Amino acid sequence: MTVFFGWKVVAAACVIATCAFGFGYFGPAVFLDVLHTQHGWPVSLISAAITVHFLVSALLVPYLPDAHDRFGIAPVTLAGVAILLVGVLGWSLATDPWQLFVAALPSGTGWAATSGAAIVAMVSPWFDRRRALGLGLALNGASIGGILFAPLWVFVISVAGFVEAAVLLGVATLATLGPLIWRYLRPTPESLGLAPDGDAGPSGEHRAAARQSSPARFASLMQSRPFVTLTVAFALGMFAQVGITAHIVTRLAPLVGADYAAGAISLQTACAMLGRVFLGALLGRADRRFVAAANFAIQACGVSLLAVGSTAIVLVPGCILFGLGIGSLLLLPPLIAQRDFAPIDVPRVVALVTATNQAVFAFAPVSLGVLRELSGSYALPFLTAAGIQLLAGVIVVLGRGRAWS
């Protein structure tokens, strides 16, 4: 029995996400603690460099669909991986704080080409009916990246040093992803004579979408309540999530040690993977905005426990609850967009939502860092993040309306 090529793309995208998130998303949390410990630089200053990393990505993500159309997904992704690795090497070589901000330019550029919007772009053309499952499996790479790379970064840095770790892991990543990208991201469903989900030819909806003259303009999207509420809700949710993720090692290390703090990231991301798989498989026809609101509430409970806890009996449940929502926060926006917008508009909507998310959450590491410096502990910044997640849950529900389909 021939395996539908789309599932091979899902597997490749999962591996790409594992490495990309290991470097571009979870890596900065480890880098913050390492640079703070090694150089004594203020947490708020290093956090500001992480903010630049995410902000550069936010400025570039809206152009990702156009880059894919012009150059192809495979070349853009391969270039993004290479640039991301160069940027991380720059982080490891920094001897003065200003050099972190220079390194954030290539690392943010590479992250833009390999982050969640890129993974969605790789998988979405291959699926319609089973898109939730396909995206859920592919985006599990983001969780695997946290499980694998957070403790791996800590271990290799402790054994060999930061620069050596960046070189070793970078070379291994490029050697792994290069052939994978070129083999599985170049074909398209059209080039193989397939429609989404492996149908023998274009489906009726696929043909109808192809006949539409042009996608919705940005101005019209900005006047759309579904778009605005989707964008604002997940921008707030990602702000809280990225802020917590960037500071979680520094928050827990004084209580449990750096190794166990990195293990907390692994626990969170393992829970994220489980949550994402169950959501992708069981979502069905459930109201996706209500599911998103519940997801925000679960995360808020976990963050609250992380804010006030000092022992494993409180911190471990906090990590689990926070982790269960991590994966769904990446998966739900494209699934809500699939339900609320015309097929031809979905790639643009996802790219704009992702760009807005990154523009907002780029300021999360430095914002929580400043709150930590002012208050003297992580209780205030973490509780603030929990409140933001509850607000996001209210906003996403306000966008409920008639589904496009």
C-alpha cells in the first residue's frame, strides 16, 4: 500500500520543527540562564536581546507566503535553517552585551523562516479533512524540540562550552535537515497529480478555491471581527507563553538546579505533545474558539502554580498544566482560520496572525524580566502572565460567528 506523500511531508516537517524550535524558541531560555551565569549580565538586558530576536522574526513572517510563492518552500526553509544556526553561533560568541543584539538579527531572520507559520505552510496544502491531525503531528516537533534540546543544550554547554555546543549542534542539525528539506518540501500536490488528503484529483472545494481571483485585502481583514479577535487573543496568549518559557529555567534553577529546570521544560513539552495529539485527533466539529478559551484557562492555572510554588508538589502540576496548553496554542490558530475564512485567505490569515503574535510576544521576555527586577521575584510577572491568558480566553470567544464553510 502506497503511503500518501503528505504524511511523509508531515514527518519531515516534524523533524524540521524539532530542530527549529530547539534553536529558535526553546534555546533562548537556556541562553538567558547561561549568559547571566557566565557573564553576570542583567536578566533584563539579555531578555531585551531575546525580544529583538522575536521582533525581527515578527517583521519578516508576513512576507513568508510571498517568499514561498517566489522561491519555493524548500529553498526558503533551507536558507532559514542556515541563517538561524549562524545567529545562534553569534549568541555563543558574544563577549559584550551589545553583540547579543547583533546576533539576534540573523537568529530572528532564520526563526521567521522556520517557525510555526512555516510548518503550517509545509503541511496545509496536503490536507483538508485531516488538516487538524496533520498539523498536530507536524507541530509535535515543536514539543520534541523542547524535550530534546533544552536538556541537550544544558548538557553540551556544561561539558564543552557554549561556543562548542553551538558548533556541534549546528553542524549536526544542518546535516540532518538539508537532505530532508530538499527531498520532501520540493514536491507539491499539483506536481504529483493529487488533491488534499491524497484524493486522485482536485476536490470540488479545491477547484472552487482555485477559481477565486484574489485573497482578501489586509484592510478588509482588519475590519473583520473573527480576524481581529483571533489575532488579539493569540497575541496575548503567546505573549504570556513566550514570557514564561523564556524565564522558566531562571525561575526554577534556584529552587531545583539548572538540570532539573531544563527537565521542567522537557516535562512541559511532553505534555504539549500529548495535548496536541489528542486535540488534533478528537477536535472534530467542536467549537474551536471555545476549545481555545479552555486551553487559555488551563494554562493560566498552571502559570499561577509556577508563580507561587516552591516545592515539587506545586511546581510539577504547574509545569503539566502549562505544558498541556503549549502545543494547542500553535495548532488552534490555523484550525480556527480554516473554519472562519475562505480557503484562499487561510495562508495570509495564518501568516498575519503569526506575525502579530511574534511582534507582541517579542516584548514578553524583557517585560517579564523588568517586572522581575522591579519586584525582586517571579511571582508578579508570572501572575501577570496568568491574568493575560484569562483575558485572551474571553477575547477569542467574542469572535464566534458563522463558519465560512
